[in-house]
Amino acid sequence: MGSLGLNEALSLVCLYAATNDSKFDAAAVRWLVRFAVEKREVKLGTVQLAAAALNELRGKHYEAATKTLLRLV
């Protein structure tokens, strides 16, 4: 089947958040690491923004967090 691209992996993380799946935290951390490594010349502030948005996926700002993450990718 192959590996997921960064966008597809983000979709899976969002699904885990929306369904309150126990896999969310591990998947979110893996996605953040991939984002930091795969995006060329990413700045620390951008990684911090992505981490904050991932954290908000389980909060009341799900839609805003999703939009932020999609813009970053």
C-alpha cells in the first residue's frame, strides 16, 4: 500500500482527533516530526505553531486548527 504523504497523514490525525481515538497523541507527534523534517527550511516558530494547532484539534477550535495546519503543509 505504501506510506502516507504528509497531507494524508494530517487527514488521519484530524480523523483521530474528531473521533477521540486513543491513537491521536502518537499520530500527532509523528506528524509533527515528519513536518519538521520534510519541510525545507522550516523555522522554529512554524513548528511551534503546528504543535499548538495540533493540540487544538481536540479543543473547541478544531476548524481553525485544521485550517492552520493545512496552510502550513
